[in-house]
Amino acid sequence: MFKGESEVKSRLRIKICGITNAVDALAAIDYGADALGFNFVPHSKRYIDINFAADWIADLSEQVTKVGILADPSLDEALRMAECPFVDSLQLHGNESPEFCQQLAEHGIRFAKAIPASREILLKTPSSFGTSTIVLDSIVDGEFGGTGQTFPWEIGRKFVQANPELKVVLAGGLSPENVDLAVAEVRPFGVDVSSGVELVPGRKDHARMRAFIDAALRA
């Protein structure tokens, strides 16, 4: 999901998700984010219309990875999004099956698969999703992603240890106040934050965003 991710595996990658405007995007890049997430899920509180956002997303630095977030898309929808010249990678954040993900992989699409962090994941075979990048996120009252709630980091640590071949990105309730502890506990490949650095859904608090990135890099 991250550009140049094979170059220095020991360096923690940082993704700021739920970006809805150019001002927040440019600030995140300036502070050191490796990737930005753009939510194209219509029912999301951080949804943006690709038709209106295409120009300013395309103008962002090529050094940052631009990730299109989808949830339960059709194969055609996923392929069309992946074909957009300003989208570097997809992140599937719904109930996509391993078979669906394998179809994307067969089309050469670069993507990450988000899965809910529960103890059941320790019994699954994540490699069946056809991607080496897995996002662990919280699920609260049936809502998956953007909940602002953490999950037991012990689960994340055991998942990372059980799947050393995967690039595991930790999400779910991260903030400037806890990201250093989360990284120390889980030892993920990357971290992903949205609500933990917001003023309101879809609008970032630049001071918190900078503090999060600084704390993650120190960790």
C-alpha cells in the first residue's frame, strides 16, 4: 500500500485517513505522512465525491501514496477506481471475500485488506486475501472503521508474530497520546489514523496531526 515499502522495512509507515480537502492533505504531507486515505464509501462520514476531488488529489505530491477506500465494491467499481491516475492503491474496508480479493490480485491491482481485530483473526489465514498488506481495525456495535475505539493490542501483537510475511498496518482508535504505546506493543509495519486527529469528521486538527506523526516516528 505504501510506495517504496520494500526499501526500508524497519521504518514505520504512517497513513492519515479520511482526508477530504487539499488543505489537510498538504499539511499531512508537510508533517511527514507516507500515505493519505480518501474515503469513497457513500455512507461514510468522511465520504468525498471523486468527481469533485479528482483535480486537487491529482495535484498532490507524487511522493505520498494516495489510497482509495472502498467497502464491498463490485469488481467493476474496484477496477475503475484502481484505473484512476491519481489512485496508487486501494484499501478494501468491507466484507470482501478472499475470492473477490484474489480476482483483484489477478488483475494486478495493488490493495490492502482491512479486517476486524478480534480473537477470531488469529485462527484465519490472511494470505488467502491475495495481498501482503493487512489493516487491523476496530469493530464497535457493527460499525467497522472510523470508530475512534481501540482494540486489545495483544491481538495485534499475536497477529504480527503469527504472520511475519505480512505488512500489518495498525488502526483503530490511535491518537497522539497512545500511538507510541501501540507501536511498542504491536510492532506493526505501519499505523493508520483518522478520528484521532480530527476536529470533526472530515476536518483535521493540524496540531494533533503533527503530534501524531512526530510521536509515531519517535516510536
